[in-house]
Amino acid sequence: MESKGKKILIADDEPDILEIIQYNLSKEGYDVVTAKDGDEAVGKAKMTRPDLIILDIMMPKKNGVEVCEILRSQPAFKETLILFLTALSDEGSHVRGLETGADDYVTKPISPKILISRVNALFRRINKEPEEKVLKIENLSIDPAKFEVTVDGKDVTLAKKEFELLYLLASRPGRVFLRNEILNQVWGNEVIVGDRTIDVHIRKIRQKLGLDCITTVKGVGYKFNL
Amino acid sequence: MESKGKKILIADDEPDILEIIQYNLSKEGYDVVTAKDGDEAVGKAKMTRPDLIILDIMMPKKNGVEVCEILRSQPAFKETLILFLTALSDEGSHVRGLETGADDYVTKPISPKILISRVNALFRRINKEPEEKVLKIENLSIDPAKFEVTVDGKDVTLAKKEFELLYLLASRPGRVFLRNEILNQVWGNEVIVGDRTIDVHIRKIRQKLGLDCITTVKGVGYKFNL
DNA sequence: GTTATCAGTTCACAATTTGTTAATACATAA
DNA sequence: TTATGTATTAACAAATTGTGAACTGATAAC
């Protein structure tokens, strides 16, 4: 089958299973990357940016749940599909897995047929809408669905990064965001940009909004305040 | 029963079964066309453009799955309902059948009652499009039932994809649709087309409408705005 | 059966916008 | 005053989109 253009990362410490899954998913037209433990999974995930990550729960270095938590904490992997592989069919780990932010889970022993149909179903399901809520603070309104910011009902056009930065700060008015936090949330952990970059964006936001709503906390970070 | 105006093609190599099905579906008010092997099925499908095609899996010349694949590969049959008839009740062929693009399947031996209810269900599923309402925004009107777009009462002819894209955007004025969302909604998850394809269609819509109603949100997507 | 036509797609490259950096000026606290 | 950290600006780099043309495959017309 020709490529579907979808990349899948599989992490499992059992070479046999890894191979079986890889073979079947490749045959289905997916591009497959493999990892043999948790650390490698995190690394390759950042490196290859897969559309779907299949994680064995039991793995050396870091287990599947840990890997999932690490990845989910980064903006770049907020939308990535994650599927757990587990020998434990008990309700407990199932629930915990899905709570961590997994999209589905499959219990071992694995039937390639079932796995494939689950994987296909996951991709089919991506028709989901990211329903984020509109923020309204005083005369400022931030609507992520419309990607629209208004001040006193007047439209203000922000660029993507500016918008994301403002939305982050405004989502927790009063809370100080460290520069590092901002970098992680808006830029993602793996991207390396200079410190001044944040300043520049902050400045543009202040400029465009014409509001004094972002407070500098020297030596710490920024916070939103109206 | 009077005609429902729905045409059904039945392909099966067993004359008895063919006759039984034909009799029962005719009695239900469907127009029935028959074929006794895969090749004839493909030919008659192209000839008569049925609304539903019932395919026996096991047939001479070409089996049902092959016929399905051939037809589904052609745009004219992307929307046509296809139902498999099979003596094999095993999971395998079921899964393969549905993945090939069939809409349902019925196992032999066939109960006319069950077959009819399945057929009716399929048409019911296709027919219910009550949410496809006419959109009217300012001097623009979009009628999905008639597949018609008018600007200031003047007809504008859009191609299918162009129409679908416009309808999607216009159905939620102001909301930004990410490029991925657009691909999923208009093209479907399994189809992989290049990024520029969306731009080209957007451009054609803008061109044909002569309205500045689609806003580009750089790095994010597009939204409808009037 | 050929040819013409059209929707849909891709490509190459232009046009534009956005993101980043680096250099410099400014502000503040010790 | 000095050390530290932030603001500002302009120049540059990178990313994204717009556009015309060409290509493909299916259908319609001849």
C-alpha cells in the first residue's frame, strides 16, 4: 500500500512485538518509527513528530504513562494521538492511562487485525474540534476559535505567536509565567530561541492592544493584569 | 408499492438468490438491476448508476471485493452505497470488506426480511441530511440541496470541492478552520493531498464569488467573514 | 474510438507575513 | 554608579500563502 503520510512511533521493549506491529502498520501504509524504551520514545517523538504514538505501559527507563505525561505537557504533543499497549487488562491501569491523556488502549496479547482497525479508527476520529473557550476580561475578549481579539469591541489583529502568548497569559490572570514556562508553552521544549524573543512579542502585543495589561515582573517573568 | 425512485444493482452468481432478492426488493418499491458475475456488475453499475449495489463476495470473473475496489476508485461511485453478501461470517472478510469501502454487509443464508431492513436502513442513513440547510449571509446564499450559490441573486457555479469548502467555512462564520480540519472535513482523513491544494481551491472560490469573504489567518487556517 | 472538456491536483516560484536576532537604549535596585 | 534585566528598533531569516501553468484522469461530445 502506498504511504498514507501518517507517521507512527511505536515504543515497546519486546523486539518481537515491535517487529510484528511495525510490519503490519507499514503494510497498512503508515510510516513507522520504533523505540525500545521510554527515554528513546521521548527522544524519537521530539525528533520525528509522529501523528500517533503507541506506548507499551511496561518499559525500561520510563514507562508508557510517564512518557505520555512528559509529552502531553508540551504544546507540540497536545494534539498527538497516543495509544497504550498493556498486558494488564485491569480497570485500574486502563483508567489511569486514559486520564493521563491517552486516546485509546489495546490489551496484550495483540491481534494485528484489531490493532490496525483501532489505529485506523483513531485517525478517522481526528475530526474533533478543539473547543477552547473565549476569554473575556473587562473590555478585552480573546476568542481562540475565531482567532480573534477585540478591545472595546474593536478588532485587533495578532500574529500566531502573539496570540498564543497573550492567550496563555490571559488564561490565568494575575499568575506570573516564568520565561521558561512561556517558552515551553508557546514555543515548545525542543525549540531553542533567545530570551529577547519573548520581549519582542510582548512588546508587539502591548503595542497592538494599546492596553497596559501585561505586567513585567523583573527577574521572573510576565503576568496578565487588567 | 409504488417506486421509491431508488435503483439497486444486485450481483450474485446463484440465480435463485438473485431472483429471491430481486422479487423482495421490487416488492418494496426499488428498481432492481441484476448481474451474474463481477464483470457484469462493473459494467451495469457504470451503465445504470444505481443508488445501492449489493455484491456477493464469491463470484466468477471478479469477486465482490474486487468489484468494490474498482468502483470505489472512480469518483462517480465514491458516494454509492455498497453492501456485501457473504457466506463467510468470519471476522476477517468482514473487516476487509468494510475497509474496502463497503457500507454494510449481510451474511448468507439471507433472510429477505433482514436484507430489506438493512437496505432501508442504508437509504435512511444517506437520506437524513436535515442539517444541510440553506445558508444566507448578506447577499450570499448557499443551498446545499440544490448545490447552488448566488451572489446578489446571481448564480455562481462552483465545482464540488469548491462548494464543499465554501459551505464548511460559511457554516460557521468567523470561526477559523485549521488546514487539517479542512482536509478532514472536505477531503476525508484517508485522502492525502498537498498543502497547496487548499489554497488553490480557496483562490477559485474567491475568484468566482468576487467577494472578499474568506480571510486568511496565516499559520492557522481560513475563516469566512462578511 | 477519438477528442475535447473539466474538476482536481501538483508544481515552481513570487509575494507576503511572521519570527528571530542583534545592537542599542532605557529603567531599576543595590 | 554599576550591574542586571527589559524595551525598542531595524535588519534579517524563515515560514506561509498566492498564483499561473501544467498535468491527470474521468466524463462528455463528436
